Amino acid sequence: MKGSSKLLPLLAIAAALSGCMNDQQFIAANQQAALNATESRAKFELNCQQVNSSVLSSKVTDTRFGYQRTEYTIGVRGCGRQATYLTYCLDTTNCNALSDTARIGNE
């Protein structure tokens, strides 16, 4: 129990600080991680190592488990093709890019 009594104040501080970020700050904090995850997926799906990506839209959404996450619509172009992805991030280390394009289109 002695160790857990030291852990409680740290958990309280972490919880308090996590609530201080507004939506725009949360979106900005996760944006580069979202772009990285999306580009990694697009390089594989487009079979192209030179891709350019841009954020088309972004917002904060709630999960059904009560967590907030950022959601980005990201367009990627490379090697004469283009695709659109929906990328969700819980934080800068946990992003997932999903193809939002029925087929890979040509530029």
C-alpha cells in the first residue's frame, strides 16, 4: 500500500492535465502522428514510396467507451494515384488509418 499512496497523486495530476487541452490543441497535438500513420498505409496501398498528404478536415469525436479521439480526413497522392483516408488517434502513439476510397484513383 505504501507504493500506491505515492502513485495516487501522480495519477490525479495526469488526469487534471489531460482535461486542460481544448479541441483545437488536441487536434494539433495528434496531427503529425495522424499524417505519419496515413502516409505509411498509403505507401503500401499505392505501392509508392514518394507520397504527399494533406489534412482535408479534422474534428474531435467521442468513442462509445467515453474516450475522446481526433478524426482526420487525409488525402494522399503519389505515383499518379490518389486515395482518401480516415485516420483516428487516441493520442500521438495510437493512430489508425482506414481507406475511405472505394478504389485507388488516378490523379
